[in-house]
Amino acid sequence: HGWPSLPQLWAQTGDSRLVVGRLASFADLRFFGGRNVSLLIELYLVPVCIALVLIWMIRRSGQLRGAALATAAGFIAFCALSPVQIDDFTWSFQVEFVFAGLAAVTSFAGAIWHSSRVAAGDRRWISGPLALSLLAAFIAECSHAHGLLVWPILVVLGFSLWLPRPTRILIAGLATVAVAMFLWNYHSPGGVLATPWES
């Protein structure tokens, strides 16, 4: 019945705001007949992308080559595609979880990429990789509630990677706004999760 409204996309389900998953489900309904085929394909492609981003990070930042890089790549591929996470490969609704993971690793990769530019002498406090990092952190939050954890980790990375002071202020400010936005009109999902903080 037409495109979903912003309140429909932002509506709370349990303890999460499932904007990305709802958009993926709507796209499947609109363009693929609502058979969940596109969602199931995404369930396999997104973990592959997670593995590729992590392998790229190790190759770029860890200076690994040869057998050490192949070993690390194999370990990452196993973790990302392990059939132990069977729900992530058989139930299309799990697209929420895998997109949150991809957004998280992309956010951290962008922050590390920005820090490598700073270390190489580029003193600009904002860059394309940093913008990608911040956008990905917001997407993680819009994928599942555990995506909120990306923001405090980014704040810690800002200090541990010696990012310029304006960059750290930007990250902390956006983190505060993003978490506040997530908790705006948040209601207890009930059950064992009695409060937003417990959630």
C-alpha cells in the first residue's frame, strides 16, 4: 500500500529500531515478489562482505603478508561464515543482525583508515573515511539495538588512535545525539528487559 512512512520505519520492535531490516523487507516485497529470496541472498553476501572488510583491515593495518595473511583470512572467513550461526543463514528476518555487523566493521575500518591518514601527516580533522565511519555507525544503530555499541567504541578509538581533538569532539557529539535519538520515546519491551538500560 505504498511506501512506508518514517514513523513506521522507526517504530520500536522489542528493544530495537529495525529500519535497515524493514527497508530490506520492503525492497523484497516491492521488487522481488515478497518471497524472501533477496533477503536470503543478503544473509550470505553480507557475511562475505564482513570478512572482506576485516581482511582488508588486517592487510592494510597489520602489515601481514604471505602465510600469516592467509591464516588470518581463513580464520576471519570461518568466523563470518560459520554454520554455527545457523539462524543467520536460514531465517530471512536475521538480516537485521548481519547488517548490524557489516555496519560495525565498516565503521571501525573507516576510523582506522582516517587515523592512518592523520599518522601520515594529513591533519584534516574530517575526511571521507571518517564520514563513512560515522554513517556506518548510524546504520548499525538502525539495524539492531546492539549496533548502539559502535558509538562508545568509536569514542574510545578516537582517543586510542590519537585523532585530532575536533574529530574526537565530533564523534562524541554525534554519539550523544544518536543514542538520545534511539532512546527518544523508547518504551520497555517487557519480559526480562525491564528498562532501556537493561535492554
